[in-house]
Amino acid sequence: MGSKSILVFLKFMFFVIAQAEVFDVTKFGAKPDKEISSALKEAWAAACSASNPSTVLVPKGRFPLTVVEFKGPCKAPIEVKIDGMLVGPEDPVVIPKGLQWVTFSYVTSLTLSGSGTLDGLGAAMAWALNDPATTAKKGSPLQYNLSFNFIKNSLITGITSKDSKNFHVNLCSCTNVTFDKFNAIAPPGSPNTDGIHIGWSKDITIKDSKFETGDDCVSIGDGCENLHIEGVKCGPGHGISVGSLGKNAGEKPVKGVFVKDCTFTSTENGVRIKTWPDSQPGEVVDMHFEDLTMDKVNNPIIIEQDYCPHVQCKKENPSKVKVHDIFIKNVKGTSNSPEVVKLRCSKANNGCENVHITDINLTYDGPSGPAIQECHNVKPVYAGEIVPPGCKAAAAA
């Protein structure tokens, strides 16, 4: 979706909002510091069944919320405006098994807006229950703050997600969704608190947003196509990651990821592609990382096809995920490690193919020697200013 199309879409959505009938949850029995799920469900049902554009309003105030699903389809464009603070349950067991905290499903022309905050209270009990090894094998039983399933032509803007028990946001099977001025906040040590995780979705835009979290600012799963990330501030956190990929059979390719004009501050990684060794077949293609600033980042640029946390795989067997058509341009700043560019590609599929690196200036000031680029099973094509110097030839893995 081009910038002009996004602008037209945003103008349309704001026009719809201005004309909307308002369903204030306080008119449905909601009161500050009282559990709000019933009032939210009733307000949503009334708004969703309205023939004209409508708005569900959560006004300023603190409102505890156990669990809610906003399910469509709705008859007309609909907005949920949160100006207050929604507060989740401390104990994750309170939320029924298999459900997320706040879910939007099967809605077209949705706007989620406001100046409010969704506080998942992850620090209270949930994070202590997280076992990274178990999570890596079976997935986490903890809940997302926001879950979007089969959402189309929609906008999320202005709101803040805080201290989610798991991912702040999870997108599944969504099309043409824009996050604008969205914030996700959690402490650096909070486990699995990815800002936005995206899977099986296309035409997604994340712009002018801020992520301070304990895991990936944005994580990109299989089946993502035409994802644009622009004007994002990331840090602390693990950076913007494609993957991990190749662990499961039947994964769809990741095609067309554009990360532009973003800043990474004190993150573990900047931009990252990670695939499992001894993997299922897969594909990562048409990646564009451009106009990026790194400030004390551990791994500014990394392709990691030997990703194997918690000793769950056979690293001697190469990854079968094909990585090709990677374009890295105008990346500048500072690294916490001398290997400012790490291209650890698989022995399979002829390694990474068609990797272009143009105009980079990444410096390292530390005791471990000068900044270098590390290359395995890849022959990058260099152009413009290259600091530090590029790999002279593909190194054996």
C-alpha cells in the first residue's frame, strides 16, 4: 500500500469517525474501578449492529477488564475509542484457556483509537510463570494484550499497550491494517513481550510508533507479505526480526518487508533474519532495510541461519530456508560488538543469494579489536561507502 493510498485511507477513516454515533460504555453500566466486560460487550453489540458508522467510547478513568472479544462482521464502519485505562487481571488463569485478553475478530473498517492505555499487569504474576525453554517448544500459555484476527482495512492509532503478559499485539490473517503512533511499553527483562507479532498477513503498515520492550519490537512470522515499517523508534528490546522460520512444516514464505527510517537504541539486534538449522523448507525474499540509525546496538545487521536457542535442534544440519534478494542501504551508527554485520547463511540453497549492501558506516569502540563484517556462505554485493570494509570472499561455515 503506497503512501498516497495510506493517506487517503486515513482521511476516510477520520471522516467516518467524525460522523459516528457514540455508544459510551458508562451508559451501559460501566463505572470506574468496576469490572467492565459486560458493559463493553453490550456497547459493542449495539454499535456493531448499527446501520451507520458508530463509536464505542471508553472515557477517561480506570476500568478493570477480565476478557473481551469484539467480534464482527459489523454493518458499518466502527471505532473503539479508549481514552481511559483498561487494566487486566493479575492472575493469567482468570482469563479462560485459549482466549486472549482483548480480541478483535472478523471486522472490516475498524478504528481502534484514543489516548488511553491497556495495562496487562504482566509483572504481577505472569512473567514469573514464563519458562523460555518450555515456551520455545510448546508456545506460551500467557495472553496477548491485543489480538487481531481476520481484520481488514483498519487503523490502530494513539493508544498504548503496557506490560503485556505475552506479546503486546498479535496479528493473524489480517489485510490492509495500519498502526500509526502506537506505543508498546514493558521493562527490558520482560519475557516474550514482543511489541507487534505478525503472521499470515499482508499489506500491513507500522509507522511513527515507539517500542520499549523485553523482546522484539516487531517480529515477523511466516506468511507475511508487503509489510512496511517506517519511522519506528525501537529500544530497549531485541530489534526488528524476521523469523524464526523453518521449525514447522507448511510455513508460508515471507515476501516484501520494507524497514525504513527507524532508530534502534540499546537493542540486542537492529534488523535480523533468523532461521532454524535442520529446518523445514521455507523462503525469505525481497527484504529492504534502509535509512537506519543504530545507537549502541549489539548486532546492528544479522542474518542468523543457525538460530538454535535452548539446544533444540541439530546445528550440524543446515537450514533449508532460502534467503535471497536482501537490500541493506544507508545504515549508520554504533555497535556494542566488533562484528557489526553478521551474515551467517546456510550451506544449503547456495547460501544467501543476491545480498546488496550499500552505504553503511557502523563503528565499534571497544577492547575486542576493530569493527568487521562476518560472512558465511554468502557473497555480498557492495556499493558506496562501506565502513568497516566488506567481506573479501565468502567464508566457509
